[in-house]
Amino acid sequence: MASCSGAILTSLLVTPLDVVKIRLQAQKNPFLKGKCFVYCNGLMDHICVCENGNSKTWYKAPGHFSGTLDAFIKIVRREGIKSLWSGLPPTLVMAVPATVIYFTCYDQLCAALRVRMGERAQEAPLLAGAIARVGSVTVISPLELIRTKLQSQKQSYRELTDCIRSAVEAEGWLSLWRGLGPTLLRDVPFSAMYWYNYEKGKSWLCNQYNTREPTFTITFISGAVSGSISAIVTLPFDVVKTRRQVELGELQAMNLSYQASSSTFSMMSRIVAQDGIQGLFAGFLPRLIKVAPACAIMISTYEIGKAFFRKHNQERIAGQLQTST
């Protein structure tokens, strides 16, 4: 329940930033039919396939914006405040369950590993974060592939079933996990570093403020700092993952088969050859602006929610014991 409420609150607060970013991108480079862009609701990235030119979809709404703040004001004034959450509901169908799986698995794994690892218990968050992320990404990856197909090809569920069956027969079950490699290369190190730094930062701040239980401020600061560090370190993998996701989405939109032409590291080499080393850190500031608040909001809401429900359950059990005696 804590992870679910945290996920919804995070997406509600962070999505407007990405909606404005996409509208600014569309103004600079108009989205053509079959082209893809990455939409982030603060919880996970989703590939969106552009519809035809006369479509009245939210990302093609007319507007002349001079910057981020100007875009915020004009979108709210002309289209209403609800427009800042355009495209959010369909992405929540997967993002919320994925977040619930991830946070629940992390908590259970971390508690079990702390007991088993003994003197090395402080490294448990590193391992638990990595394993939990592998699990959630592996479960959600085929669903994201199916969502992209539904959006791009406007297929019925029966047609989609036939399409998936033929793909599995032709290329095997692994075809449902296309693009999983680059996602894992970004998300697993991110999660391992994030949880390790978060737990360390939270413990240090608790010691500084002489408190046993972390406050909202402590969890918020720890989440923002650890999220920022992880985002910076894994940015090159994020650049590769985004390019791969867009390529795959556009091929699916045109109903073409995907052949992985190069490994993640080969793609990195190509980016460096074309754009220099700075190419691997493209979008540094937008990613940092998006990830830091998302991590801070999610973890602080989760911790507060977890403490609330724990207290509520303890009071309920204590009440039941009193009535039974």
C-alpha cells in the first residue's frame, strides 16, 4: 500500500515536467507518423509512437513556447491544468505494479540478506536493490513491448495474440524480452547504487540529528542525493537504452523485424565516434532534474506510508489482544 501510494504521488508530481519537455521537443522538431519519443511518468520510461499528421493528440497541440516556465503557464491557460498530466493513465497500468513489485521485493530481500550476511550486512541494500530491479524489469518488459504494439498498430487483442504467437514461433520466447539488456545495464547498477547510498545517507543523517526514526526531511534529502549520484553514473547507459528503445519502437510501428546490429558497448563506441565523449552524457541536466525529485518524492512517501501502516497494524493487533484477554 505504501509503495502504491508513493508511486501514484510521484507520477502526479513529476509527469508535468516530462509533458512540458515533450511539448518543447515537438515544437522544435515536429513528431512525424511512425516516429517515437520517450515518455516518463517519474516511475519508468515508456515509448510512445506518433500518430498521423492531422491527429489531435496532446503532444501535437499548437503552442509557441519560449521556455519551460512559459510552456507551463501557456499550457495551463489555454488547455487547462489537466493537460499537464496528458498521456499519464495508460502508463500507470504498468508503472504502478512494477514499482510495487520492486519496492516490496527490495524490502523483503534486504531484511533476509541482513540476517544472512552477518558482518557484511551493510552491503545488503546493494545486492537487494540489484536483484529486486532484475525481477521487476524482467516481469514488466514483455508487457511494455505489448503496449507499444497496441499503440502503434491499433490491433485488437485477438490480432495482438496472433502477432505475439507468430513472433514466438519464428524467433522464440526471448523475442518478448527485446531491449532487456540495455535496460538492465542501466537500471540494475542504478538500483544497487541508489539503495546503498540511500541507506548510508539515511543512517548518517539520523546520527547527525540524534533520531532513531528517519523524518520526512531525512528520507527526502537521502533519496534526492542518492538518486542524483546514480543518475550521473548510469547516464551513458541511459543514452544507449533510449536510442535502442526508440529504434525498436519505430521498427514495431512499421511492422518490421528487429535485428540487434550491435552490442551496448559497440553503440557507445559509435556515439563517441559521432559526438565525442560528451555524447554519452547528452541530456545530463534534464535527467538530473527529473530523477532527483522523483527519487526523493517516491522514497519519502514510501517510508512515511510504511511507518504509518506499521503503526496502524501494531495498534490493531494490540487492540485485538486486549479484547481477547
